[in-house]
Amino acid sequence: MAEIKSTLDIIMERTKNLTMTDKEKASFRRKEAEGKVKGWVQKYQDGVIELDTIKSYFEKEITEYPEVRQILKSQLLDCLKLTGDNGRILRLLEDILGTSTETIENTIQSFKHEMDILRIKRIESLGKELKERKIYGSSVAPNPNHGGDWQESILKAESDLREQLKSLVR
């Protein structure tokens, strides 16, 4: 009677002479490092681990994979937002990567100021629209957050912010 082979046996048989190229190995290691770094940053943001823990992970990983510095920097810049507190992320940039955050903070403030101006203009525009539609009174207040076009503006501004930060911090 013929032997029944498992799926694993068949796969092993068919791939026994295959090897990965150096480029494929490098790509695999980079993806693995990106996953690790993303996990560190997420745990740090969630308050599960502290700065010292990330620092020790980073020091261990950088000896094996020097590109982890650029990966961490990229991940941290992607975490910066126009709204909310960026303090913890900025602290990682300073303490682990030795990056001066003054320019980053000024750029974020500049973007926030521009968004505040756009928000005020939007409120005024919405107020005019409501009055034209004969909707007015002391209890009527335009909601600038309402509407897909405003949400798209915020997403575009955050995208532009990240691009500008990446060009500043190379």
C-alpha cells in the first residue's frame, strides 16, 4: 500500500532545493524589524512598557540590525498627530535617537495654527450658510467637524505634516 504523505511532507519535498537570495533575506529581516519596532511603539503608547524598556530593546536590536534606527524614527514620525499629546513620542525621539525635537514641535505648532485658521473660516462659512437658509438664533452653533470635507482636510493636513517632518528629520 502506498504511503500517504502529509501536506508538510509534500511542501518539504518540493522546497528542499530552494534557497533565499541575499535580497530576500534582507527584506525578510527588515519586515521582521519593522514588526518589532511597531510593537514596541504601540506598547509604549498604551503604557504597557516604559522608555527604558524600549531603550534596551533598541540597543539589543541595533547591534544585529543597524537599520532599526531609521525604522524607529519613521514609526515615531508616523505617530505624531495634530491633535492630542505628542509628548511621549517626542521623548522617544530625543532620548533614544538623540533627535532635537524643537523643529518638530515648531512645525506641529505651525500646522495647528493653520488648522485653527481654517476652522474659524469654516465656522464663519457654515454660519453664513445657516443664515441664508433662515436658520439662526442664540442656540444655533455651526459644527465645523460635521461633514466629510472637513475630515478629509484634517487627514490631508496630517499627511502633509508627516511628509514635512520626514524631510526635516533625515
